[in-house]
Amino acid sequence: MSKLTKPEKLGFSSAKLNNIGESMRSLIDAKKIPGTVTLVARKGEVVHFEANGMRDLERGLPMEKDTIFRIYSQSKPITGAALMMLFEEGKFLMTDPISKYLPEFSDMQVYVGEEDGKIKTESASSPITIQQLASHTSGLSYSFMPGPVGAMYIQEETERGLGNTPSEGGEFFVTESKNPPFKDLREWSKALAELPLVAQPGTIWNYSVGMDVLGTLIEEVSGMGFGEFLQKRIFHPLGMIDTGFMVPEEKINRLAANYGPLPGNIMLMDDPEKSGYRYPPQLESGGGGLVSTVEDYMKFSQMLLNKGEYEGKRYLGRKTIEFMTSNHMGTESADEGLTSLFNMLGSGYRVRGMGFGITGSVVINPALSGLPVSEGVYSWGGAASTHFWIDHKEELLGIVHTQLLPDGTYPVRELMQLATYQAIIE
């Protein structure tokens, strides 16, 4: 990466921008997170790029700017961009039923309760659309989501094979499996479609494996493996040289250790030297399977911020990016569903002023969000507290990567965004 641009040239106060590092170091010094890599760019120029703390506490290895992170659900916007590429080519319409391409999702059933110890369902009143899958309004779920349907996902092991290790999945935990992993995404998709939905399609926001169904769709309509498509259409052209579904042996020393919280400290959850990310995954998870670096993800984020263009190459059209980063909830917000998600993770964080676009959240009311961000900010993060956002109004992007499960344990994103926006003076 080229050298940093002086912040004042792009409307920042250098002194105030230093609050980013100070905020991150306060979390590190309190033993709440191991370390961070943070980046801010405006108008295509990087004004802040900094590593703090440690990437591996056990081995005493410092955080570096090229550290590789498990980005978990921050994989989802990349899946969304891949989806938009095929949408632009007319391979499908977003309003199409997914069953048009994956017939196993025909005649879905919806959970309505239990009677005499047996599950009661009713027929879905409308088919699941591709747009609903991309905005978490399909009625699908995750095994870690509360309620009877989440429990069914656990019982049927619907996520086996989507993770990279025996103990860690995309952003869920899997213990011993009584069944072999699914042989491919299509076999997984067929098993998933046997389970009931948590609600009628299009009626509520519920976090789900919908992005992995989209990965299956991408394979079906492109004729390529999901990972192959991402590599050919996104990673290689953008120069995302450290992004993929595994970490090659020659790069494993750059993979950060992954941690979880303890009172007054943190504990090791995934040792890089023993990590399943050393090997190809059984299934390539578009919902949570990627690893990446801050610099790689900056290239992807800048492409989105540039309305589909990066360094002279066009990836998506301007109107497509506007469609992708708009609120797809109509007049509704995703606040209730997002708050339930964070409460399930144990953070107690209340989400306000948030809608949802294609595979990412959208700020629809900055004042309610509690942060001095712009309306229309598009963002998402991952289970190990990684986050990114783009702000078209301010021509701004920000990224913060650490490795602490679960997301929302500490206000990493909020402190990063606050420190960034308070530094804007022009």
C-alpha cells in the first residue's frame, strides 16, 4: 500500500484521528481484545492504517498490518457482490422464487407451534425470493438462533461442513457430529429445505444461512464452484491476494489467534498452528467462511464506495451498488431482529435506526443509531468482532479487525466509528 495521505488534506484533524488508536489501545490494555488493525480512507486515499496489540498472545507475536483474520459473517457482503454480478447478467431476477433454481425450496412449511409434543406447521403463503434470502427476511434461521426452529437446525446438524474446524463453524460452534459432512452445497441445500421456516417469507428479519443458499445459487447459475467464482470475478481482479477459504501453509504464521472473553481477560479459542483454516473447508460458506486482511478488504470496500469501480476496472454498475446498499425492509427497520441477535450473543446491545440491504445493514436514522454517522451507511461485521463500513455521503470507508468471539462483547465497531467521524472537520 502507498504511504498515508496527510489527514488534513482530506478534511480530518490528525490530532482527533489519533483517537482511533487510543480507543483501541484502551480495549487492549484492559485485556478485552488481543489487538487490532484499523484503516480509514476518504476519497480513495488512506489517512489512517495502524496495528496495535498482539495477534498471538501465547507466542508473543505482535499484530501486523498484513495479519490474516477470520472474517466470518463479513464474508456476506462479498457473497452479495457476487450475487449482484450474476443479477446484472440477467441470470435471475431478485424477485424470482429461489425454487426456480433450487426446486427443493418449493412447498416450504412454516413453524406455528407445538401440540402434544409434535411440531405444527402451515404452508408458506408465498415462495422465498432471492431478495429475501439476501436481506435475511426469508424465514430461514441459524442453529445458534433462539427458538424451536434453531433447535431443529442443531438436531439435524444443518451446518455441518460449513465450518473450518471441529470446534468452530462460520460463526457457530459445532461439537461431535453423528453424520458425515454434506458432500457439496447442493446436498446441504436439500437437507436445509426439509426444515420449517421460523416465519412466513418476507414478514420478519431473522439472521440465517440464507447467504449460503445464495452460494448454492451462484454455483447453479454460473456453472462454477462458489470459491472459484469468487476468485475469478472478485479476489484475483481486485488483488485480494490473502482472501479465501483457507490459509496456505506459507502464510499460517500471519493468521491471528482467535479468542473469547473471560472476566478481566481473554482465552484462546483457535490456535493458528492447530486451526482448521490450514485446510480447505468441506463446504465453502458464503455466510461465514472467509479469511482476509484489512488491506484486501479495503480494496473490496473501495470498489463498493466507488459505485462498482476500482483502479480503472468496472465490477458492478452504479445503480446496482445503489440497489445493493439501499434499505430492502421497505418502511420497516431491522432493529428488533438485530437486537435479538446481539442479545443472543450476550452483549445486550440494542440496535436502533438500522435497516438492511443486500447482505449488509443500512443506517436509516443516524440519530437513533447513537453515532454521528451518515444516513445510508452500509456495513457488516463478523463473529470475531471484525467490521467494515462505507459512507457514500462522506466518500469514506473504515475497517477494524480483531479476533474476539462473540461479536458485540465490547463496542469495538462503535468506538472505531465514533473516533473516525469525530475527526472530520471539513
